Amino acid sequence: MEKLDACIRNHDREIEKMCNFHHQGFVDAITELLKVRADAEKLKVQVTDTNRRLQDAGKEVIAQTEEIIRCRVQQRNITTVVEKLQLCLPVLEMYSKLKEQMNVKRYYSALKTMEQLENLYLPRVSQYRFCQIMIENLPKLREEIKEISMSDLKDFLESIRKHSDKIGETAMKQAQQQKTFSTALQKQNNVNYGRNMHLGKSRIWESKNEITLKRTFEEEDEHEEEVLTAQDLVDFSPVYRCLHIYSVLGDGEIFENYYRKQRRKQARLVLQPQSSMHETVEGYRRYFSQIVGFFVVEDHILHVTQGLVTRTYTDELWNMALSKIIAVLRTHSSYCSDPDLVLELKNLIVVFADTLQGYGFPVNRLFDLLFEIRDQYNETLLKKWSGLFRDIFEADNYSPIPVANEEEYKIVISKFPFQDPELDKQCFPKKLPMSQSVPQIYIQVKEFIYASLKFSESLHRSSTEIDDMLRKSTNLLLTRTLSSCLQNLIKKPHIGLTELVQIIINTTHLEQACKYLEDFITNITSISQVTVHTARLYGLSTFKDARHGAEGEIYTKLNQKIDEFIQIADYDWTMSESDGRASGYLMDLINFLRSTFQVFTHLPGKVAQTACMSACQHLSTSLMQMLLDSELKQISMGAIQQFNLDVIQCELFASSEPVPGFQGDTLQLAFIDLRQLLDLFMVWDWSTYLADYGQSTSKYLRVNPSTALTLLEK
């Protein structure tokens, strides 16, 4: 502040010096002005007077001159306006045309008009304000056109999303009709070729065949007229228009990216299945229709636009979709337990694959998936047929089929290939050896083959492969399902000896019918077993295993029945004398065995003999164990005599040949151990036993010393 004050004081001194310096000049100038003022007033009066006189003299000239000037200005303005209007009129006309095009939604033409305005017309009149307004409005109009076009595109995308299932359904119908027509035409050509091959290729078809083909073509044309195409269901003009507009605006790449992004989103939505899709075939049909519709639209866009979508893009999209489709089908098909639904799914997949293959998409992975689904289909069939087999076995009465007359006999043999010359010679009424379940099982096996064949159709496989698939499926049915049902049946408690005997007879006839099943498969696939290596049916081993199981169960049940009789034996081991007759329980047991072995007459001889021998051996062992029971402490000779009478009845039963086919006294040998032991005690021939012990000629060779000693102690 001190420096500032010093500076101010310096400036004040300089100002004061300057004023002092110019003060005298100022005083002189004032003095001169005072002198001049008087002369100036005189001059002003003179000038004013002169001007007044001059103005009065030139008023008329001025008026005429101003009129001339005004007219010339008007003329020049008119000329200028005409010239400028001639420049502006085309601009205004083009702008009016632009507005009209916008109103009628001719946006592509409007863009062309804007381009002409900007490049040709507006530069000529750019100095006018209305041109500046136009220039400012043109970008807004472009943005408006882009927004409207984008809105139309969004409406188009929404439209194809809604109509994709209808488009897909239409395309699948067309593909199915085309395939049906091609198949019919191929069959007709094959027939005509077979008829006319010897006449050469130039022979003209017969008129009847021509009429048939003509009708087929006419029917196909009618179908084509009835079936709508994708273009009929969806208006593609918005996407064309939007593509052109964005291309003109230089934003083609932006539009392409937006379109592809939105379509990818729609693809993900289309590929997302409903949670309940696996419950009905309609769920699968709608799912496939939407996917087909999506790719039909993309294929159409690919072929009618340039660069909006490319083959690489569609292939990439299809590969992504195919992976998702296969994963979805694997998951949802695993929930299907109904073979009819699985078969419907297979047919839909085939039509789906054929349709998209017609549009150039690779579908080999879908047919590979069908082989996986085929295994699942076979599993559902096996489960279904397992229930059918169980129902048949439950309903069977396990009795030979009675036939009262020739008509009933023909009905049975029409269902089952039964041949027996000896039975044919018998008079009616008569009985067929198998029970009612045999023809029913045979029919169901054939039905299974038909059901398995249905899945193999339309898989683009050779007859040899189909034949192999049928044989493998049938083998699974026989070796796993039917075999399991038979084994479970044999183990059921209510199945008695009579039923087991009938089961053995039934499996024998089913085993013999296996060759007819092989012939049946050969006939429906037209594959010769002689010229082509084909898999054999494993029914022989299946029925043999079942028969062996039934035989073992017969032996077991017989032994169990013998044990039941043995358990009711009530010997008085201290009796002084025997009753003079065999025990009642033993006579009942022998009568039971005799009646049981009579039922075995229809069994193979070896089975019946084995069962009889097994029963006798078990009876002998059980009687021996009764004597040697540790709880039995004392036995009288009267009890030994009574026991001997029972063993004699057993020997008489064995010698009566309850089952034919035994050689000599083979069956009696089952009781030889008991017989020699009892003879030793009955005659009390201990000296002979001890003298001959260990010799092959010993009378008591089968008597074990420990056994004899145990009984002797008792």
C-alpha cells in the first residue's frame, strides 16, 4: 500500500506538470473561438437561407427521381425474385416429394430423395433460412426412418417368433408329403422296371401306370396348393426394407449385427423346451415345429438377401442348436416310459431331420441319436412285454389245451406252429400238450418284433442292418425278459408240481417254435439266412435254462413234499411187535408219488427218471436219518420190524417202475443202504458182517461200521 501511494503521488505530480504546460495554449484557443463565433452565426444564417431556396427549387425533381428509383428497384427485385424462385422451386418440389414419400412409408425412396436434396438442390440455395431448416430436418428424418424401420424389424421378428411353429409345421408336412410321394414313385418305378425290363429301357409305360402316376402328381399338386409356404405366412418385406435403408445410411453392419444378435436370442428361446414336453407327443411336435420354422426363415433370409446372414453363420447357429436339441432329447426321452410315445418321438425326429436336411442342414448326429433312443425304445418295449408275459402266466391254467372240433384246432395252430402227426390221427375231442400261454407267448413275441420293426423304419438303414437289429432286440426279449419271467414264475410258491410239469412241456414247444420266429424275421426283412451272415436267436438256450430251472424246482418240491410226509411219521420206537402192515404216512407218501409220476408221462423220459430217482434217494436218506437221529436213544426190535415193513413198501414201489425207462433194478438201488442195514439187524448176522467186512463180495457191503454201531447201541 505504501508503494501504491507513492506511485499515485508520482502520477499526480506528472498530471500537474502537464496541465501547467498546456494551460496557456488552452487560454489562447478560447480567446480565438470567441472571436470566430460571431462570424459563424452569420454564415449559418446564409447557409440556411440558401438551403431553403435550393430545396424549394428541387422538390419536383426529387419527386420524379424518387419515383424512377422506386420503379427500378421494384423491377430489379421482381427479376431477382423470379430467378431465386426458379432456383428454390425444385428444392421445394423435392422436399414436398420427400414428405409425401414419408407419409406413404416409402422410406427407401425418401432416402434417395434426401440424398438428391443434399448433393444437388440444397447447395444452390443454401443461403436461405428455409434451406437451413431443411438441412437441419434431414438428419432428423433419417433418424425417424431408422427408428421406423427398426420398429418394423422388431415387429417382423415378433411375427416370425409367433409363426415359427406354424412355418415349421408346414415345412414338415411338405417334407413328409414329398417323401411319401417319392417312395410311392420309386415303388411304381420298381414295379414297372420289373415288368418291362426284358423290353428295354425305351418301352413306354402301360396306360394304367400312366394314369396312376398322373393321379399321384395331381394329388401332390393339390397338397402343394393347400399347404402354405413361409412367404405366405410371414411378410418378409420389413427385413428387406430395413436392410436397404441401413445399407443406404451406411449402417449395414450395425443392422446385420443387431439382426443376428436378436435371432440368436430367439434361437435360445426356441431351443428351450417346456418342462412337461416329454408327457405328450404334442409337446415334442411343437418343439420341433418351432425349430424348423426358425431355420426355414433363416434359410429364406440367406437366399434372398446378400450378406445379412451367411452360410457360415447358419452352420454355426445350426451346430449350436443341434447340440442343444440332442441334449434336450436325451434328457426328455429318458423320462418316456410309454413305447408308443417313444415311437411317435422317433417319427417326429425322422420328419424333423428329413425336413432340415432338405434345406441343406447336416443331420447325421440326429440319426446317431435315434440309435440311442432305439435302445431306450427297446427297454420300454421289454418292460411292457414283461408285464404282458406276467399277465399271460398269471391267467394260464397250466392244463393242456382242449379242442372239441376241427375249427378250434385250426384256430390254435393258426396262432402257433404246432405239428404232431400222432395227435392228428386222434379223433376229436382231444388235447394239445401245451397250455394256453404257449400260443399267447408266441403271438406276443411276434408283436414285439413288429413293434421293434416300426422303430427301424425310415432310419435310412439297409435291410441287413434292420434284420440284425430285429434279431438283437428279439434276443433281448427272449434271454432277459421272457427268461426272467419264467424264472420268477417257477419260483412262485403257488406253482405246484403239476404246473411245473406243464411249464417244462410249454418251454419245449416254445423252443421248437424258435426256428419259425427266425423265418418270420427273415420274411419281413427279406434277408436270406443262407447268403447273408445273420445273428441267431438265443431262444433255445433261454427255454433250456427255464426248463432246467423247472426241473430243479420239481426235484426240490418233491423232496419238500417227502419231508412233509416224513414229519408226520409217528413211530413207537419201543413197540414189542410190528403192526404187520406198513405205516399209514408211508402208504400215503407212496400213493402221492405214484400219482405224481403219472403226471410226468408228458415229460421227457430223462426228466421223469431223474425226478423219480431223486425222490427215492431223498426218501431213503430221510428214513436213514430218522433211524440215526441223535435224539432217538432206544429202538426195539419190534420198531425195527415195523421200519422194515415200510422199507419193503418203498422197494415194492421202486420195483413197480413208476416211471418207465429204468434198466433192471436201478431204482431199487436207492434203498440198498437201508436194506442191507435192516437185513443185518433182522437176521442178526454179525458174524458174516464182520468176517466179510471190506470185501467186494460182502453181503453187507453198503453198511457203514459207524452207522451199524450207532444203530446197535440204540
